[in-house]
Amino acid sequence: MAATAKAIAPAERRRMTPRKWLSHLGWRHLVGLVAVVYAAFPVVYVVSASLTTDGTLTGSNQLFQTISGANFAALNATKFWAWMGNTLVIAVATAIGTVVMGAAAAYAFSRFRFTGRRAGLTSLLIIQMFPQVLAFVAIFLLLLTLGEVVPALGLDSRLALIMVYLGGALGANTFLMYGFFNSVPMEIDEAAKIDGATHAQTYWTIVLPLVVPILAVVSLLSFISSFAEFVVARVVLQTEENWTLAVGLYSMVSSQKDANWGLFAAGAVVAALPVLLLFLFLQRYIVSGLTAGAVKG
């Protein structure tokens, strides 16, 4: 009887009318197509604007009417590549620091039972509820005062900006990795302890290789957020040589009189390449890293 039902099911699917197919499956394809067009159009428009020579966005209303690499060549006459270097240094350092600090904190909260553990987790959760815009004035005053004692951690310092990014990302990323660490069985740690491994050996050689997906996801999210962040970077970095890409590209169009949107679009296209390449490189870790941590909290 079951075999007969299985044989009938493919035949019914083959006889499915267009209306029935649209009501059962086709609408999903339509929704997906609309979503792809909605997401891809801004990207196509920016690429078209980067290839025009008139320097205005209205000139790109007709996509790819003119194609020229003049805007990309003109980037060499600006400090774009210095800004790119600053941004990459800050983003890479922030991503590495976030992974190292967040993984250590998540491992401690997941594996150890100590006084203040629950209070620490609750505090991290409560702090994340406050909007970050409330901290801008405090960050400015803190770095202004700290710079008088330690100039390397004062205003207009890339190291200071990295420290600010690390502090802001620690809470959310710790919670994200905490759930993933909880999905790793405790029996693995106990077996390593029986074999004579220390906590450090268990952490570095056994547990971390098992949580590589969440480490990749956290590093990617941290890299993207610090790579594209503008407000804090604009507050902390004050000289043009230390600007990040977000601040530098904004300076190109901040004056509406001399705004060159074609140059801005070219810079945006080039700036998107590192993020795109990193995303493609870590793509196989993203789904498992975001979903596996929800198995056990």
C-alpha cells in the first residue's frame, strides 16, 4: 500500500496544473525573485554610478549608459589607499581581539562555576539593551582625558579606536559564543582532564577546534561592523591621515557644492571587495555557526 502511494505521488506532481503549482510552490519563487531584485538593485546602481564620468547620481538613472574607469583611476589622487590601510588594520585587529577575548569569556562562563557568574551574564545582557549612541559623549571625554596620560590611547589614535570597538563588541559576541560552547559536551573536557590535560590545553587544543564555525562568524561580524562603522570613527579620528574609509568617503561628498558622487561610488565598490572576499571565504561556517549555538543555551 505504501509503495502504491509513493508511486502515485510523483505522478500527481507531474500532472500538477500551473495554477496549482503557483499556489503551492510558485509563490515562493516569486517572493525570492522580488527579494533578489530588491537587494541587488542598489548594488547595480552604485556600480553604474562608479563607471560614469559626470560625477552625479542622476547621470546613472540610465544604468551603464557610459562605462569608464576614470573614477577608479582618480582614487589614486586622494588618500583613499591610506584610508583603506587604516580600515583594514583596525578591522583585522578588532576581529582578532574580539574572537580571542570573547572566546575566553564564553569558555569561562560555560565551563566554570564561580561567584558572580550569573551576575556577570546578566550584566552583559543588560548593557546590550542600552543604545550605543548614549556612549558617544562618554567615549569622547574618556579618550580626551586618557590621552593626557597615555597619548597612544587618546583622541586621533587608531589603537584607541580599536579598544573602543573591542569593548562595544565583547558583550554580544560573548553571548553568541556562550551558547555555542554550551553545545560542546562536557564529557570532552572531563576526558581531557583524565588524560592529564590542563585547562589551557583543553581550551586551545580540544575545545577551540570544535567551535571554529562560531569563531568564523564572530570574526566576520566584527570585521564588517568595524569596517563600515562611521560615527565612533568620526568622533575619535580627527586628522585626515588616520581616517577610516567610512570617514574618508564621507568627506568626499560632505560638501554638496563639490560632491563627486562618481568618485564616492568607485570608492564604495573597491571598499566592498575585502568584505565580499572574506564572506565568500567563511561562507561554509556561517550557517552552522549561527544555528548550532541555539541548540543548547
